[in-house]
Amino acid sequence: MLPIRPESADCFHCGEPLPAVPSRVVIDGASQAFCCDGCASAAQWIRDARLGDYYRLRSENAGKVDVDSVDFALWDRDDLMRDHIRHIEGDREITVLSDGMRCAACAWLIDRALRREAGVVDAGANAVTGRIRIRWNPARTQLSILLRRVASLGYRPFLSGGEAREEARRVERNQWLIRLGVAGLGAMQAMMFAEALYLDTRGEMSMATRDFFRWVTILVSSPVVFYSGWPFIAGMLRELRGRRLGMDTLIASATLLAYGASVIETIRGGPHVWFDAAVMFVFLLLAARMLEQRARNIASAQVDALARARPALATRELADGSREAVPLAALEVGDIACMAAGDAVPADGVLLEAHASFEEALLTGESSHVSKQVGDSVFAGTICRERPARICVREVGANTRLSQLARLVEQAQAHRPPLARLADRIASHFVAALALIAVAVYITWRVIDPSRAFEVTLALLVVSCPCALSLAIPTALSVAHGALAKLGVLAMRPDALETLAAVTDVVFDKTGTLSDGRPLLADVETFHGFDRAEILRIAAALERDSGHPLARAFDGVDDALIATDVLSVPGFGIEGDVDGVRWRLGRAAFVGADGRDDQSELWLGDGTRVIARLGIRESTRADALDAITALRELGLRLHLSSGDGANPVARIASALGIDDVHSRQTPERKLAFVRSLQNEGRCVAMVGDGLNDAPVLAGADVSFALADGAALAQRAADLVIAHPSLQRIPETIALARRTRRVIRQNLAWALGYNLLALPLAAAGFVTPWMAALGMALSSLTVTLNALRLTRQPKVETSAHRERAATAMPVTTPP
Amino acid sequence: MAILLFLVPVSIILLGIAIWAFIAAVRGGQFDDLDTPPIDILRDDDAEDLPRHDDRAD
């Protein structure tokens, strides 16, 4: 849990660096600072609602609260929400996605906050899948009121698109659980009865009792073999149709053989039955598979939630100029769609306005707005900024760029890593060889001792099933990916983790990866007797709607004045009327000041005189120092190779203690640098933002892209860090190393086990139940060993404790 | 050994009840979210003595 310090340089609610003038609210007797009004009022509400425990329970900071929240009125329209709302006994129910939920405490908070609202019948939030379920009474409240409450706490709701698929996944998971439950309970009973038979060592049991026990065992083991074991049987049928031998064939045939032979023995009253082997086999393998699947699902649910966050409603302009709201699915190619400022673009299209700007963060990760001219392409999922815009729709639904990218992510996830495929191939050959050996052993034993031939062959088949071998790598990898997803890291290339474990050098591609790009007000110098607060109010008023990246420096000014007739002069500054005075804010020359023309300074003037100089600086990421220290403690060599000028690069490098610094690097030279390291035999990890540095990232052995805010699964890198924390890099590398270690242990164990068990079984030293237990235990050992990866040892460094100031003044030239 | 004729069917019935209960729990959504509920018990729930928003408005 994060320590909550009364006086920290970060926002109390969301943990972002504070602006020069933070909002303040008294929480629990201490005055706390906030980065913006949204966060402050969220915290205030949480305190008033006596939900302050949220701050104690949470393990991650909250998301920043966006004050200019969306208009939720459309969510109340029944005709539009028809497909998303379920009617239950007079109540309504909806499931929405939210991107801000980061830990269980968020879910707890949402849950409590909604239940406090009038008219809410039931509410539930799931932090793992990012879903919020709300059931309300339409007579007493409206959905828009509830959603505004959720949004005001920093969790912006989205409609989830794949409701049906979501439901299908849940049903499938539940079916697996039921299979496992039936197998567990059934196997327990079957083994109990089998035990009764085994304990009769002196053969005192009467034949009638013995047969009674056997028939009862058939009764309890049949559902286990056929219902719980159905995935294996179905897998065998699939493999046989595809004419290949796989794990399922071996598992299912061993199970069916054991079961079938036992039934025959029961009917003709033979000396042995092997029901216990069959049920144990099914139960333990099912458990191993379930664990593997669970790890996989956690990893994918988080990508899904973000990739599918897109608007559910669109505004269409009709031929007569009137507008109507329509569901996204009703939008067609050729329609004209309108967006208000702050709305997400519903489809790909061509801009009809002369000027507009869009935030393309979801597609490209570029957090500053992109200006577009009439005729430019606009993409679904981007957000319209500053002013309303209209587009002519060109692509809808699955053809939009957003959908295509989401598909790419899914493909990357479905891809089996080469190492795992190799293990599968080996296992497949192994199965074929094993079948031959089994036949040979059977024939041999027919000659030596016909009565034991079947039993020995069965034991051989069961004990030497290479399940552990084929589980060794996938379980470790999927558990590791699950752990990665929990860290907020998405692996875009399946073998990224393997490479990462071997990394010796880390190259930071840009200064921007170490600083967070957020402008901060460094200092304010006023002239002619104006006071600082006055200046900030005027500047904030002018910048408020400019959409200029520098505007964020004034985010914390809450009592800004109103500016009218604001005119933006690109490259110079901005001018507008505030309280009847025409102000100019911008470069020295624009305002008429006699100063250096430096982007790190803004000047404010009223046309006749210069009133103030505002120094702007860029803050380093709060955790950069911790992360660098942790990386060094992992024994990695660190380099900084930046396109920026020598001064700012040197300043950042010395602040963080990076020795090997290269400034003014072109992409070609960065690539050459990476190559030269690789020629020395080093394995290089590159950290960039995945935007315009894709070729350099691709040249490295493995690459990281940092993505603030919404997870940008689309960046060109092997690993995308969706969580705004550099600390994730050392954590990921440490995890990769542990994964490699676990994979090696698993392989050694699985191979050793099989090599040992095979001759023992062939020699007749192993009975079928021992075989099932041994085989399954070896599979379980492998899986449990892999599950150790979910436990995260925190990368603690000395810098953690010594960390004082989080923001350092650093300026970057254009 | 006649007691077995009684006890074994009883164990089978108990097994059936256990499976039925498990299936009911799965279908009832008990296993849908294993991460959020644990945090609920970490604090005393004093929600009852707080006025709900609608009551306050009255």
C-alpha cells in the first residue's frame, strides 16, 4: 500500500504531480493538496460519504478525475440503450466498462458509492475485468445521475461492445468450474471406495461386497470420466480427425482404457479394477488446465476492456441539417457524424470542418492534440477537442482502424510462443514413440506374465504421459503474462519475456521516457505591481480552451477568469479579452518583451506593457530515480540516447545518475548505437514511447513502450507499459528472469521424471494408481511451480526511502 | 457388513447434494469475482447509520 504522506508533491487522490497552485481540501484533519478540482471534489465526496477507508485500502493511486465530464443525458434514452439494458422485475440493469479501476479498493469504492445513491437496487464492480454492474429502479433515479457519480470519482463509464462474447466467456468459465467440481467430488468418492478394496489385503472381503463396491465406483466415476473428462475426449477426437497425436489423445485414451477395462473386469469379476487411476488422472489434469486458463483469462480481460472502449452512441446530421442520436451500429458509410468537444469519434471518416483537433491517444499514444484540416482522415476512438466537428463517415464497425488494431492485439495473444510450440512438437513425437513402446511392453509382458500385461501397459501409458513436459512452458508463460498484466504491462510479442530475461543493457531512447512531458509552472516573475494569483487567473483563462500542450501547466488554477474572443496564433501565442483588456500570452516577441525566445518561458502582456514572465519546466517522472536505481541493482548497464540537445539531456542524466549519455542522436545513429552494443555481444532492451521511434525499438532485442493513461496496446513495441510508472521496467525484467528460472526448473523436472518413470513402469514396478498419482503430481508440481510467479516480490530500492522531491526542473528545447 | 448397504447409498446421496450445491453456487455467480469481495471485510460497514441521499432530500 502506498504511504499517504500529509505533505507530498503528488495529488492526494490520483498521485499525479501537483501544479504550482494546487487545490486544497481538509481530509481527516489534515490539509491535502490536489492536482485539480475534479480530484479535490472526488476526495471531498469520499470523505463526506465516510468512505475514506478507500485511501487506506487501495494499493494503487486513483485515476485523475476529468472535470469536463461527458454529458450522460443520452444514456437515459430508452431507444438508444435498448440493446444494453436488461429489464428485471421492474428494475433495469446495465453493465458498463471503466478504464480507471486499478485495484480492488476502486471496485469497493464504486460499489459503495453507487449503493448510497437513491434508487440503486444493486451494484457490483469487478476490478479484474473493469466492469461495473448497476441495477436501478427507473421510477426513482436515472442512469445518467448514477453514471455521473461514477465519473466524478474518476471512473469514466463506457458501454461494453462485446456483451455476448463476455457472457459466453463467463458461461465457459463456469462450465469448467463445474467440471472441476464434479471431478473433484466424484474422484474423492471413487478413491474412497477404491481404498476400501485396496485395504482388503488378505482377501477377506466377500465377492458380493467387492462387486457392490465396484458397481458403486462405476456410478461415481462415470460422470468424472465422461462429463469432467469431456474436454480431453473432444480434444482426442479433434486430434484424430486432424491425424496428429497430441496430449489429449494420450490423456483420453489412457483414461478410457483404464475406465473401459475396469468396467469389463467388473462385469466378468476379474481380479483388478483401475477406476481410481482414471478419475485421479482426469481431476488432477483438469485442475492443472483450469489454473493455466485462469492465468490466461486475467491477462486478456484487461486488454479487452480497453480495446473495446469506444462510444456506443453517435450523433447523425440529417439532410435538412437537423441532428439525431443513433446507436453506433446504425451509423453507415456516407453519413455525417457530429461530435461535441470531448466526444469520442464514432467511426473513421473525413473531416468536414476547416480546423479541428483530436486527441489520438488511444490509437497512437500521442497525448497532445493533433490538428487536422478539412479533408484529413479522422479515426474512431480518437477524441474531439476544443471545438465541435463533423465528419463524413468512411469506415464503420469492424473496418475502423481501432477495430483492426484490437484484432492485432488479440492475434498477438493467441499466438503460441516458439518455445512452447517446440515443447509441443517434442511431446507429440514422444506420444508416438510412447505408443510404440507401449505395444512392445504389452507383447513382452504377454510372454513373461500374461495376467499383468494390461496393468503394466496401462501404468506405462499413464505414468509417462508427457503432460508435465508440455505444461512446463505454457503454464509458466501464461502465469507470467498474468502477473505482467497485473503490473500493467502488455506483452505484444509472445517471446518478449524470453528475450527480456537475457537483457544486459537498457537504452532509454528519449528524454521523454524519463520526464513525463507535463509542463509545470516553475516560477512566475511579475512586473508593474501585478500579483501572482491575478496573473495566473488571466493566463489560465486565455489558455483554458486553447488545447495547447502548455495549457496543462495551468490545470491547477481553479478560479480562472473568463476570456472572450480568444485567438490562437500558432507558433507565437494566444490573445483574448479578459475583463475588457486585450491580453497577449506567448513568446517574447509576440508579447513585445525583451527576452530570449525560449520555449521554457511564456510572457504575458496587455499590448502596451509586459506584465509577467512565466517559467515553464518539464517534470521528471516521479519514479524515474527509483526505477533507475532498481535497474542498476539488477546488474544492467544503462544508456541514454536522446534526440534532444546536450544540456537538457545532461541535466536529466546527471539527476538520475546515468553515465553513458548520447545527445542529439538521429534515429539512424541510435540504431547504430544499439547495433554496436549488440556486436559486443550485449542483449539490448530499448525504452521509448513507441511512436516515432518504432524502427529504433525494432532494432533492439526487446523493446518497451511507455503509455500513460489509457492502455495503448497499439504501440510498436514488444512490451507496452500501460501503467504510468517507470518502476514497471525493473519489475518486468525481474519477472522475466524468474520466469526463465521457473521454465528451466520445470523442463528439468518434467524430463527427469519421464526418463525415470518410463523404465520403472516398463519393468512392472508401478501400478496404475501410482502411475496416475505420479503423473498428475508431476503436472501439478510444474503448474504450482509456475504459479509461484504470481507472487510479486516488490523491487525495493534504497531510493524509495530516500525519495524526497519528485519533480525536478528540466527544460527541453523544441 | 449390512451397514454398508445403508452407508454407501447415504454417501452417494451426500455426494449428489454436494455436487448440486456446488453447481448452484457457480450458477449463482459466487465464483465470478474472487478479487473484490475479500476487501469488503476489511472495514466495519457503518453504511446503515448514514442517511441515504433520498432520505436527506426529504
